[in-house]
Amino acid sequence: MPSHEGSSAAATAVSAENTRSASSAREERRNRRDRRKAEQQLKANNSTKRHSFNLWLLIVPFLILSVLFSYLPLFGWVYAFFDYKPPIPLEQSEFVGLQWFEMMVQNPAQLKAIGQVLINTFAMSGLNILTSFLPLIFAIMLNEIRAKWFKNLIQTLTTLPNFISWVLVYAVAFAMFSSTGMFNELLQNLHLITEPIKFLDSDSHTWLKMLLWNLWKGVGWGSILYLAGISGIDQELYEAAQVDGANRFQQILHVTVPQLLPTYFVLLMLSVSNFLNNGMDQYYVFQNAFNMQHIQVLDLYVYNIGMGQSSLSLATAISMLKSLVSVGLLLLVNWLSKRTRGESIV
């Protein structure tokens, strides 16, 4: 009996030792596994940091360019507070404080001129915003073309004008629509008119003419973003619409258009925030003594005041106010975007 009890105790001891050994082995495996996970996590973190640093290095040149060409020139705003007359150095110019800003609101002639310029600016920007849906429609129509070669041809022909400078555009317009241009010559040879039609040297329908030239130059380029958006639409949505019996037009109406609307609204709000920035090139090359009253937008007016009339301080003051109002519009549109869509655009 004692021998049996001794054997049981020895077996129990051996079992306990085996249990401890198994537990130690499991603990060791768990520790190794935890160490491997920690090492993998550390490697992943290091890889993420290196990737982030590489991405940061990629944007550094663009940050430098932004500082050099967008923020550093803001130092020139100091000219709005001096009576600057080139080539006299700024430090030798008389400091006049807010004189130029007061002149804009106190001088009746200046106030009237700025009023007409603002009307032109609002009209041009308003027409551009009202027609901002045309690139979207053009992109949808282009996407529906089944012949790939014809689609590529149309896209190329409509995108190329974006890369043509406004100087060359005006050269083409002059060759075609001047009093001695091809269009007038053709109409006179066909005996449809006796006197040349003044397309360029006339103040009639100036806003509409500028809008049409702007559309011709920009619709093809503006449609590229929407074409990219169309290519990213889930094809299962179209398949589900086909199963429900939707024809091609109904698929466009209920699938394509709703999928593109977020992109359209973002671009629309950016256009609204950029309301006062019409650019200068187009209006500068098309301006003449006949259409000056209705073609002079704010950017062109600033250029004409600064370079044409050598009043750089007044031009800087007007440009400064325009920039501040544009920033205010951007903040307002961003706030409206958050309130209506739940997303900000900047």
C-alpha cells in the first residue's frame, strides 16, 4: 500500500511538472508571437513614416512655388499705403495711409467707373456660373459615343483650344470676324450683306461674345474631370438599372447624373468663391475703344489703372480689396457647404 501511494505521488509530481513545462512552453510561444507582432508593427510604423516623409518631399517644391508666387508677393500690398511713382524707391515715396481707399468711395468719377467694372465682372462671372453645367452635359454626351476613334477625335478637338493662348485666339477671331475677315468677305461675295458686320469693333452683345469664346476654349477641358468621374462609377449600378428595365437615357438620368452631382457642386462652389476673379488675358486682347465700357472686368481694370495710367498704388488698393473679398467669399461658401452638404471644400 505505501508503495502504491508513493507511485501515485510520483505520478502526480511528474504530471504537475509536465503541466508546468507545457504552460511554460505556451507562455514562451505567446511571448515570441507578441514579440513578432511588435516587430512587425514597428516595421509597419517605420514604413508608414518613410512613406509619409517621401510624400512630403514630393510636395515641398510645390510649397516653395506657392510661397514664392502666392504669398511672398503679398508684401506688395504696402504700395497701397504710399503715393508710389516709379522709378522712385518705395522708401522715398510719401506715406498716405488710407488715401487710395478713401478715393475709391469719395470720388464720384472713380466710384462710377468702379461700379460699371463691377457690373461687368458680376455679369461675366454670373454667365459663367449659369453655364457651368455645360461641361458636365458634354462629358456625358462624349461618354455615350460608342465609336472609340470618333470619341477620341472629338475629345482631342475640344480639348486643344484650352492650350491655345488668348493672343492666338484673338488672331483667329480677327482673321475670321474682322470687317475684312473671312466671314464678312464670304457674306459679301454671296451678296447677303452690303456692309461688313462689326463683330469685334462693336459694343453690342459684348458679354455674350466673351461667354461664347470662353465656352469654346474651356468646355472640352472642363469635361475631363467629369469623364474621370464617370469612369469611376460602379458598373453594378448600371447593371442593376438594366435589370430594372431602364433604357440608356434613364440610366444617365438616374445613375450618371446623381453620381456626378457632388463633383459638380464642389466646382460650382469654388466658382462662386472665385466670383471676382475673371482673369485678364481674354478681355485684354479683345478690348478696344468701342467695347471698353462693357468688357472691362475687375482684373483688366486693375491692369489698366496700374500700367495704363501709372497709378500703381490705386491699382494695388483695388486688387487688395478684391483679394480680401474673394477670401471672404471662399469662407462663406465653405461654411454653406458644411451646413448643406456636411462637407467642407477646403
